[in-house]
Amino acid sequence: MAITIQPYTEDMVSAVCAFNEVLEAGAVPPEFRFPESSVPAWLPPVGNRRIYQKYYLAVEGDAVRGGFILKYQDFSLGAQIRRIAYYHLPLSQGIVNKAYAGVGVMMLRSALKLEPVLFALGMGGFDRPLPLMLKAMKWKLAAVPFFFRVIHPGPFLREISALKRSPAMRLGAQFAGRTGVGWFAIHAAQRFRQRAVNIKTQTGLVSEFGSWSDDLWRECSSTYAFIGSRDSATLNILYPPGKKFFCLRVTRDSSLLGWAVLLNTQMHGNKYFGNLCVGSIVDCLAAPQHAEYIVQAAAEFLVRQGCDLIVTNHSHGRWGVALTRSGFLSGPSNFVFAPSPALADALGPTQAISEIYLTRGDGDGPVNL
């Protein structure tokens, strides 16, 4: 029987539950399950919202063999506002049954027919199934750089999983932590890069984004080759009041410089961060020449919050420089950007990852943070 792609409707919920049971029986990790509701819990298509999600299923008769999600959002692309889709959580029964190995490619091709200008983001690294498939289909892939700043070297050396990959690395980290060598080396590396910002700024927490953020968006949007809409309507949906986000507004002499959205998360047995208290610069916006002020203000706030480690992903080169000058180090990134061929053409054949604007606020948001 032929497999067709169709929107996820309420009558298919039981079939999706059965699909998830097949994945569970095949020992697929629990984070890889398709939503068991046809209405998205995050970013549902409500009213005239410009940012929302739609679910699609690969159906064979009455059975679900796969599914994927398209998140729609306005982007400034070459200083023009366009609606662009983000392709994520593609799941196929081919993970556990080779008879359905072609469903993944079929879903991607169907998504491209629905929305030719789309992208994938995150994906867990270049060696995961989706990026490998995209590479085989001649998509261009690039890592969104990862930056980190260690505030408390002792807990960092004890907890970070990357330092436990081998007995030798584990012993080395333990030695560095107990002797103080690690503290000295980490602080020396960070201070070597750090450059103080001489201009004084003022910071304050805001409960929501207002017209001031719309003014900033209008001023900044055309300065970046590719950037997701960061107007107040979008930001208040992504980072709603009353949630766990800290929304920091940065000014100088009453003039707005920019903003940052931050998290302070106490981890518990996290596969990357162990039991560290992790601060995250989730999202931010400012003119490129003001990036350093925003990064420094965000980092100082998270230090006052008692974080052991501050992390962020940012693609734009000017922001990468700002992070380095604020004492951040760069590390291996599993946050991968893959534009569709149509989007890659629109960006231009020589467009580098350092010229576009992506943070952990893009894609499916600050998951695992």
C-alpha cells in the first residue's frame, strides 16, 4: 500500500501512539517520539500569528510510518521579510524496520514541495542520521559555533562529560581540579582573550518585550544577511512572561543598545553538564557594533546568579568576536545549520555562516538548557 503525506488530524492520534510504541519497542531513545496531540503544545497556529507549527504524517492505510514538523516564522533575508520554514523532528519507522528506510527521504522531499525555502538546525552533530542524509542529498551544512566561559573551574572539571570520555582524561581532570592547575589554566586562557569594555552600560530585567524592541528590530534587521524575526510579538510568544527566562534590557545614557534572553539552570545528571549550574545566553539582539556590550552585560548578570558555567551558540562573526573578548572560549559544536538548496541560493553561493544570525533561540528553542 502506498505511503502518503498528510496533515496530522485528531483522528490520527491513536495511530501516532501506536507508531511511538513501535519506536519504544525498538529501543529508540525516549526523546524521539512524535507528539500525541494533533494541536502543537508549543507554537500552535492561533489567530494571525506569524510564528507557528504544523504537523505532518507519513500514512500507510490506517498506520503511521513517520512524521515531521514545520515551524513557520518570518525572516529578514537580504533585507526583505519572507516566511521561511524550519524542518524538525523527522521520525520514521525506518529507524527500527528497514522496510521503511525510504520514508525519511520521502518526508524531506514532501516538506520541500510544501516549502522549498526551509532549513534544518541543531540535529545533534554532523554524524546523526538527518545531517548525513542531507549531506548525501548535496545540502550545505555548517556548525553554529559554540562558546563557553567557566566561572567555577572546580565543579566544571568534576562534572563536564567531555572530560570523562576516557580514564586518562578523567584522571587528568581530577588532577587539575585537586592541584589548582585547572583553575589557573582556565582563568589564564579566558583572561588572555578578555578585553574590558570601557563604556558603562545600564541593565534591567523586563517582564515582556514592548515597542522599544520593535524599534530595535527595525534598526537591526537589515544589518544581518539572514535573521529570524525578533519583533515584540514574536519574542513574547517565544519567551512569554512568567516563564523561567531572564529578559535583560541593556542601555547607555537612556539609549537602548540591545537585549538578551538568559537561562540559569541547575542541572541534575545532564548528559553534557552533569550537576553544574549552567547559565545560557539563549538569544540576543543589537547592532553588530554593540554586540560586546550585550555579551558583557549578559555574562555579568549570570555570574551574579551563581552559575558555574555560561554557554551559548552564535553564528555571526561579529558576535563571535564579542564573546571572545568577553572571556569565552570556543568548543566543538553539535548545533548544525543546513539550508535547503532554494534557501542556499537565496543566501548566495559565497554566504558564510559568520554572516548570518542564528542563536539557540532559533529552531526548536533552548532545548536541553
